[in-house]
Amino acid sequence: MSHLITGIGELVTQDDDDRVLPDAALVLDGPTIAWIGPASSAPACDSATDVGGRAVLPGWVDSHSHLVFDGDRSAEFAARMAGQAYAAGGIAVTVGATRTADDERLRQLVRQRVAVAMSQGTTTLETKTGYGLDVEHELRSARIAAGEVDEVTFLGAHLVPSAVDGITADDYVRLVCGPMLEAVRPHVQWADVFCERGAFTEEQSREVLLAARRAGLGLRVHGNQLGPGPGVRLAVELGAASVDHVNFLDDDDVDVLAASWSDPSRDGTVATVLPACDLSTRAPLAPARRLLDAGVPVALASNCNPGTSYTSSMAFCVATAVLQMHLTVAEAVRAATWGGALALGRHTGPGAVGSLTVGHRADLHVLEAPSMTHLAYRPGMPLTHSVWRAGQPVPS
Ligand code: NIG
């Protein structure tokens, strides 16, 4: 069944030529984009939708979130706004609440969070485990996540649960690299590690990432969030698809990231910036402008989690990236669509996401506005008109 989308105010393709087309039309064939071109030469289709002069973008690709959790940390947030610094120790509070939730409650919580994200234009979501931190609860988190989102990342190495379980760091790393990894392996595509003072050292992080690589998983790293450190260099050394947060970078970090893209035969490491987290922790904003200027591909993601970034609004992230990180609107939208897809290795091939390209998945975000500029021009306004995922309208 072919379906024609007409009346498009501005078609933001994010395809190879990065085109923004006026007077364009789009044909969907089942779950796939079948044709893109001038509205005047659109082929006859079985059915049609006129979007009334609104802008059409690829759906957001949110490549960093932590949706599998229960519990509330608003008191910790309030204390932070009153001057307390963010410390990773708050993760243990969420671990306690998450372990207590029964399976059905946890599944419903994740499902609701995914539905909220989709209603705001997110059509591809990565989410992480990391609030279970023992074999039983990491496995449960991975299994639940796999039923609800596109890409699942094993983050057993989020924090050593010494306060909860009395386990030493060395024993915990052995557990993560052995029985925990083996248990979650069938449910996840990626492994991640929080490589930071107060979480995992460079050596511990390397051990976890190498074990994950041996198990056939792709790699991601939480790096350089709370201070300068080895996270970025480790991510590049091990060929991670993405290093996320990147608030504290020196010249060498930026050079190493840029150099990872110098071999055209393989992808390097994407820098994923998380502006909502930066604001919520009052951290220095990640230097997205500097990274782009150095030739490093940047992804923009929500980092939705109960501790540092309790929002799944990619539009908020785009507006912040423009207004505070000095990206243009086009750069920010690209980072939140194509950039996220690149960070997840889903930017090319059949069923790819993050751009409006013939053969890719038909994921559309129709704005309640004639152009993408409105995303930053009218920050905080409800600018999602409708969402299509794999060729089907998402119920609002
Ligand atoms: O990405 N940095 C580590 N992990 C999360 C925070 C988790 C929490 O505080 O609950 C993050 O910001």
C-alpha cells in the first residue's frame, strides 16, 4: 500500500546531501520510504495525507537514555539546585527502588516513558540497564528493555553497588564481565561503562569493555562527565561507537576524536552531548560547537534518567543546543536525528533511521510549524503535530 504525504512546508531530509526541500512530497510503501521529490511530480498512490504546510523531519533518534527505573529523586534535584554537587552515589537510591518493583510495574513504567518520548517525535530509542546491578536485576532490566525499545545497552558497570550489596570493586567487575554479561547477552546489542572518578577506573572500564567486545557487543562509554579523565581516549582506543557526556575535554581529547574519523573505510567514535543533563547538574555545557568545528560527528540525546536528566524531550535538547551550545538549528536537528543514528550504527542500509532517504524506515516527525527553525525560536512550545513510525501514524 503506497501512501503520499503532501502539503509539506519544508522537508528536512538529513540525507547524504543534507537537503531541506520546499514544495516536496514523500511516498511511503508500507514501513519504508519509497519516493521523495517535487510535489508536482509525485506518483499516484493508494492513499494520501496533506500535512497543511507543516515541516516534516525524520523522527528523533534518542541514542542515550536510562528508562528502566522506579523511584523518585526530586529531593536530590532540589538539593542540587540549592547548591549541592551531583555525585554518582544517587544511582544507588534508584537501584534500591528498581529492585523492589515487580516485573509488571517496571515494564509499565518503561512502556509509559517510551510512549511519552514517541508522542514528542522520538521514533528510535536506545535505553540502558544499570539500575539493577546484580545478575538477577540486570537480566530483568535487559529483558524488559528489549521488549520496548530499538536498542538496548548493558550498563552493569554503572556503579559498584558496595553501599547496597557490600561487594568490592574487583569482585563486582568480575561479576559484570562474567555471569552478568553472559546473562544479559541475548537481550542487548551494546555495552557501556561509566568511566569516571567515583565509578569505574580506566583499567576496570577497559576490562569491562574488552569482555563485552569478546561477547560480540558494540561499545559505548560514559566519559569525561564530572571532570577530565581517560574516558574519551579509552572509547577511541577500543573503537567505541560513541562516547557520551564529554563535558570536560582537553585539546588532545578533541584531536583523538577527530582522528578516529580519518580512515574513510570505517566509522570512528561519535561524541554524544546531553544538554538536558548538563543543565540539570549545572555542569559546564559539553563543547558541541568545538567538536563540530574539529570535524567530530556529534549526536544529541536526552539521557532521560531519574538522577541527572528527567526529560525525554528531544525538542528541548535541540533548543538548548542552539541557544546555549551555539549550534545552528540545522546542526542541532541533524545531531538529534542522523547523529543519533550514526551513534547507534543505524544510519545506513535497509531500514536505516535518522534521515528521510529512499529505502530507509518511514519515521516522520510533522511539526506544528512551517520550518525547523521554530524548534529553537519557540523553545518549550508543543511543536509536535504528528508522528509516523515505520509508515504508521503513532496514536496521539
Ligand atoms: O548518564 N552518568 C551516569 N549515569 C547517568 C546518571 C544516573 C543517575 O544519577 O541516576 C547519566 O547522567
